[in-house]
Amino acid sequence: MSSSQIQATEAYLTELHGGNAKEAADLLLPGNRLNMSKMPVAGMQTTYDAHALMTDSASSATAFACGIKTLSGVIGMDDAKTTSFKSVAQLAHERGKKVGVVSSVSLDHATPAAYYASVPSRSNMNGIAAQMANTGYEFFGGGGIAAPTGSTNVWDLLTANGYEVRNTKESIEDLLTHPRDRVVAINPWLQDASAMPYAIDIDEPQAENNLSLAEITDVAIKVLSGNGGLNTGFFLMVEGGKIDWACHANDAMATIGDMIDFDNAVGMALEFYKAHPRDTLIVVTGDHETGGMTIGHATTGYTAYYDRLLNQNTSFQYFQANQWAAHNAANASGYNYTLPNNLESNTDMIALMADEFGLIYSELNDYQKLKLEDAYDKSMCGANDNLGAENTLLYGTYEPIIVTITHILNERASVGWTSYSHTGVPVPVFAEGLEAKNFYGFYDNTDIAKKIAKIIGITQALPIVK
Amino acid sequence: MSSSQIQATEAYLTELHGGNAKEAADLLLPGNRLNMSKMPVAGMQTTYDAHALMTDSASSATAFACGIKTLSGVIGMDDAKTTSFKSVAQLAHERGKKVGVVSSVSLDHATPAAYYASVPSRSNMNGIAAQMANTGYEFFGGGGIAAPTGSTNVWDLLTANGYEVRNTKESIEDLLTHPRDRVVAINPWLQDASAMPYAIDIDEPQAENNLSLAEITDVAIKVLSGNGGLNTGFFLMVEGGKIDWACHANDAMATIGDMIDFDNAVGMALEFYKAHPRDTLIVVTGDHETGGMTIGHATTGYTAYYDRLLNQNTSFQYFQANQWAAHNAANASGYNYTLPNNLESNTDMIALMADEFGLIYSELNDYQKLKLEDAYDKSMCGANDNLGAENTLLYGTYEPIIVTITHILNERASVGWTSYSHTGVPVPVFAEGLEAKNFYGFYDNTDIAKKIAKIIGITQALPIVK
């Protein structure tokens, strides 16, 4: 999440609320602004790691959790993978503060892991989850555990360590009024890789049975501030991890949906801050930009058309697993990519694009239609008449027809993408509350851990060897 | 100029200085950092204008010069084009401070104009230049005057108002030791639209006869601080205007060359600041991002290859006017785009790409070669076998073969582009010196004028009607 994701979301909110992102004056209305961008303190951080301009999520999380630059893929250790370092969450816990870790992706994923684990490779998720179960932290919540079994049965270890695992909406919400320490609150619906669903996919009837990231954040705050937490103090890290996943897939609306959910979680933290303004610090940032998202595109020039995003009601992920899977199963048999215009007369697929993404085939130009045709061919039978390098550029590792739908929908809205990976652009930092002024200016991601440690009262300079 | 242009330039400097931008640790070495990003205060500004998320340069300059949001194309007036407003430069001049305006593009272009003119349309450049000649400002320098004749003969008006126009390196540099007020210092070589040449194009022997933006900034400071200027104080605006033009053309190295020249101009200001630290404020920002530049690309993933930029030694502009013009004149007659592989065996063109851009044809993948072939066809005979909308997307309004060369060279270096226009991403602001702390945080571009006015001692709130 960098400036582009924030600005795109605010432009979308402007359209959603009946304003006009083209007439940019409405962008400044408070109701169209995110909680984070209205926070009084703002700064910027560089995100590169010890050996790459484009960091991965393990090294960036290690930087802002432990205060050390490391190698991509490494969590809580140096780039030689020999020395382990303590995170600010671990240091806070040692000093008697309660600690919570929340993520919309799995709890053993890179960012949450950096707050409790030290491993040479983020892919050792069972080892990470085992370290999670041994933290003694008071709260974990959001996604599930991607690798609960392997060397360690993490479910058993959690139980042995006194943790209770809850995974119904009712039992999790019960914590709001009956907080208990050592609880793992896992959202009922885990969509992909043990992650919570994209926010855009949670509508009725799913909303009745699932929690938003904001709702889980509310639970986390109630648990951590309950049972004496107001006296001990607490540290809570909340990650909107699927903002990154949606940007990898170049899906602006899945990104924006999770941006809003994450910002609602920021809103929950702000509610707590308002009740405890002298003791609370909130820091909001991204670990890196993903996708090379830009607020403009060659096809739309100086005009923004965020109204064209309003009718997408599914993420690329949900569409692929459901509507697309059904369409493909019904039509792929005997499909031949050499036949011209397979899509032109395909009323089923044209209706799917309109109904699920708001992409109206008849409004597209010839080149956009050709790109859809090539992508449909590739998705239906694994081949088209493109060069291999062209397909790699156009689709990355994503389902060709779906990433092409979001590319064209997004470019028509004036949102561009250049990559399926992370990028190296600096990232904004927002802060409010106690000692927030420390987050003004332009600094490195390692400085975020160092600033937080100092504010918590850690007198030793970071990084601190475990 | 936004975060991407800054980060790309620092990655390039890292490579240039024998470091390795892939091994990102070198990025933090002070010698690889720009003056601006090392300044102690940093903030961010939103750039949208009164009616567009993607501002133009007239409305953005009006915002940070006069403190008012207006319509694209309008300078120093409201969006109804009925009321004129004073810029901070005009207000400073009224209060007895000397004023200078420097730009690498023409002095009647949008950004410099907003500091002295009020016109309903930026395209009325003769009207703008006439207002320039009537300012009484002490110094103008950099590019020339794009529209010196029309309703007003601006050269005559300048003379009538006591201005001396100098356009040799020797006569301009003489101002360093013999400052005089009311001087217009125009660089000898005006490359395109009365603008100074791209910095990348100034090598021997041109450097002997031309000035860099930094050198003209040095002259401006000497003029403004001479002849009593240290007592009255002075206001100087310096624009690196061709950073924007290079980004419109999606030419990363032309961008980086002018970024370095502009940052050297910042260095000149810092020298003055060091001598007068209690009385000097320096603010550095961009009016908007251009081109949708990103620090990463789908073809290169997580690895940066800025070494691939090191051998470009011409801007797209210079190449088009010289080497390309000659090649085209010699080969276009009778060219037929339907012949396959016109480029594959074209040793002249392949050598030009290698010699002038460092783009080695044999290292490219099949898709990159195909894109070059299509672009070469289009440039040689005005036609290729692409769809019209494909050509619009791939080339914008630029020479197809040249913009394709820079696209492919840039993507191979891990620099992506999404637009030929401005984009709406927020822009960093850096500051150092007197009251610099006012530029911390996240604010609007109109706030920049308001902050400067307040620091200058203007007690009335901006915008102030003329």
C-alpha cells in the first residue's frame, strides 16, 4: 500500500458517495477521505531491503518489526541467516504489555510472523506457526494457519500452551463482552491459502457468518484492553494483507475493497484512541507498494472514470473459483483457439463480464477486444497466437482472461499497473496520538521499529539480538 | 516529479558510482542520495485541481503559487476565469523583496507564469510574456520566450522596462561577479519550444557554450543577493521543467539527467542556505507526477537492472532531431511495412539503438523485437499491422520507434510507465531552513502557497485578489 492505493480508494469513495472523482473538488470532502490520510502526522519510508530495491514481505516486515535490513524471504534474522532479532512486539511483551497480532492473510504469513518468529525462510510456515504458539501473546486473529501440521502439530501446541481457538462469528464476537487472554480467533470463511475473503466478496449472506478485518480488530482491542490491559498497556499489529494480493493480481476493485476494510480497522483503533488519547499511539503504513499501480493511464489521459469501477462485485479470486470455473467446465471441451472471434458471439462470457465486473464488451475498442480474445483463448485451451513473452507480460501467473478483464476495466477507469510483483517506491506513514510527531519526515523502514521501540520505552538501540 | 522519479534517480546514481542498485544497501550511501531527499523536513501534497484528479501544470502552479484551486489551463485566476489572484512572488515583490524566476523550459510556460501572470488560458503565451516584462522582477533565466511576438513585442517591452537580455554563456556568467537587476538570462541553446536542452544532451562541446540549470540558479542567487538583496531579502522559484517533458515521453534517462541537474540547482540553494542559515528557507517539490512511472516492471519482477540505463547518451528529443532524422531520410523512400523483419537485418538501426541508448537488439525477447518492428514500420512509413487503438496505447503522440526504444530499455531496467499524461499520485515536499517545519505532514498543493506566504510575513489569508 503506497500513495496510489490510497488516492485510488479516495477517488472511488468520492464516486460511491455520489460525488464525481472527475470533478476533483469532492475528493477533499471528509467523508471521501480515508481515516489514515486524515491523521495529523504523515511521513514517508524507503522500503528496499539489504539486497533488493524491491523488497519482499519477509524482509520489509523484519525491517519495521525488528529494525534490521535483511534478505528477501528471511524473517527476524540478519541476511546471513545466523542471528535472530527481537521484534518490538516481543520487547513489549517482555515488559509486561499484552500483545495481539491480526492479519487478513494467514497468521503464519510473512508480516505477522516478523512480530513473533525468527526463521531463515518464510516458506517454513509450520516452523513459524510453532513459534507463534509458543509466544504467549494474548491474541491472534483474522486468517487461519496455513501450515498447522508438519514437524509440529500447531493445534495441539496451541492447546498445550493454553490457547483457545475460535472460528465462528458468534464465539469470536462473544469476546467483545467476555474477553479472555490466549485466544486465536479465525474467521469462518478462509478463501485462499487460509486467508480471509476479499472484502468485496463478503456480501449477504456471507456477512451474517463472517467478520470483517475491522470487526476482528475491534475484538482484538477489547481482548487486549480487557482483563487488566488498560493497566499493563498493549501492542497490536493489524495487517490488511490482501491489499497486496489484490495488487499482485492487478485487480483495483479487490484492492479498494480491502483498503476500505483496512481503513475501517484503523477507524476502530481511532475509537480506542479517542477514549485514551494520552496513552495511545496509532501508526499506519504499508510494507511496500505492489503492482506498480498508478493514478492515470495512457488510454484515459487527464480524465478519471472511477464510475466505471462501481459495478464490479467480485474479486478476481472469487470469480475464478466460481463463475469462471463453471463457465470453463461447461465450454472448454474441444475449444480451438485458432477459430476467430470466439468471444465476439459468446453471450455467456460477455454477460459474465458485465454482471460481475461491469465491463461492457460493446463499449471497448478493437484492441481491448483483441486482448480479451487472446486471453480467453489462453484460458480456455492453454494456447493462443501470442508470443510467449507477450503472454508472460500480459498475464503473469494469473488466469489470462481474468487478469485481462481487470486490466481493461482498470485502465478504462484511469488506473494503470506495471508489475505483478512489489515495487520500490517509498511508502507513506501516518500517525496519531502519543509521540506521533516522531513519524514526520522521510526515513527508512527500519526506523519505524526504532521509533516505536523508543516510544515504548526500550532504552537499548535496535536491533536487539534474541 | 514524485517519489518514483526520485527513487529511480537515486538507484541510477548508485549504479553510476560503482555501487549496485540490485544490492540495495548502497542506495543509502550519502553520495548516492539526492540533495532534496537528504533535506531534514519532508511532507506530501495532493495535486488534483478544481475539476480533475490529474491536474495540468497551469492549475497546479496556480495552486502552489497563489493558493487557489482552479481549472486546468488557467493561470493565476479562479475556475470561472473572472477573478485574478496574486502569487507569493508578487506579494513578496510588493513588500520590497527581490524576485527571480528560473525554468529550464520557456519563461512564459505554465509554472513560471503562475508566479507573475493571470490569464484564462496558458496558451496565450504572448500575453503571459507581456505580463512577465511588466513585473519589474529582478531576474528571469533559463529557457527563452516561446511567444515573444503577437499582440505585444516582448523584446521591445522588456527593453522599455529596463531589462537587459543576455544569451551567451560569457555574458550570463559575468553576472556572477557583476550582478545587475532586471536581467533576462537565456541559455544559448534552446532545444525545443524555447526550452533549454535536456541535461543528458549537454556534453562536450556543448557544455563549453551552454549553462546547466544549476549554473543558471547560481547566477540567479548571485543577482538576487547582490546589489542590496541580502538586506531586502529575495524570493526565487526554480523549475526543472523538462523532467515533466521527459516523463511525458516515457524516457527514464532523459528524466534522470534533468533530475540530477535540478537537484544540483537545489545544491546551489543549499550553498546559499549554509551561508545564511537563519534567513533562508528552501522548499523542493513537484507540481504533479507525469507518465505513471513505477519502480518495477512485470518483465523484471523483483530485480532492478539500472546498469542497463548507463549507456543511453541522448534524449528521445535529440535522437529524433538528429540521428533518427538522418536515418529516416536515408531509408524511408519506398519503405513497405508489409515486408517481414525489416529491423532484424537492419544493421544501421540496430547499431543506432546500441550506440545511443545501450539497447542491444540481440538481448531482447521475441515480443520486444516484434514491438520494435511494428514501431519501426510505423515510424518509417506511417503504417504497421497493429490496430489503431494499439498504436495509440503504445506510442501516444510520440515517434513510435523512439518511444518503443525507451519503453523496452526502461522496462528492462525495471522502470515502468502507464501514461503519456500527468497522474494524480500525491507528491513529496522537502524543506530546509527557516520555518521548514511547516512543511511536515500531508496537505494540499494550495497549502504550499499559504505556508510560504505566512513565513514571508503576509498577514492576509491566501488567495488574495489582484
